[in-house]
Amino acid sequence: MARIKTSSLEMSLDSSSVVYKIRGTTQYIAAKPNSFIPGTDPASVFRRDQIAYIGKLSSKIYSIDTIKNLWEPKVKNHSYIYQKISADNYHAANCNDLDKLQNLLPLQILL
């Protein structure tokens, strides 16, 4: 990945082989990724369903301020509370078994 240091870009590139990205305030030129076709095997379908389920579950848990505040001491940076909720629930919850318990609270509080 190349980093663009000036605002004026004077070079000849085949734009079909590169993409331009901005991360924060830094601009990058990177090779264009190959096309991707998601797998249709049961494991791939389960992973996609599981991630979608955990995203919805984490969003609901994160939206309740009282519960969100209980997760706050378990992360170093306040902005990572949602990711911590997702990570702890990814293996604890199962989109195919909704009777399985989810981690609404951090495990250390439950013990």
C-alpha cells in the first residue's frame, strides 16, 4: 500500500488495478482486491448468520445504559465496549440455539 504525501498526485496509474483509501486523515493507494464470492457451505453460512446475530444482540445490550456501564471497567478504552460485548458473546451465544444463554453482563460480575 502506498501512502500519498501531497495533495497533488501526478503519476500515471491504471485505475482499474488500484483503489484509493482514506484512513483517518491519511490517504493510501492499494492494489485492488480480487473479487470475492461468499461460500455457500454450511460452515460459511453459519459464520455469516452468527456474526449477524451477535451484531444485533450486542447492539441491544449496548443500547441499555445500565448494562453498558457494567461492561465499562472490563475494557481499557471506552470506545471498545461494543467490541467486548460482541467478542464475549460470539462463542457463548449461538444463532441456531436461541435457548443458550447470552452474556448480558461481563463474566467476572456473574461469578
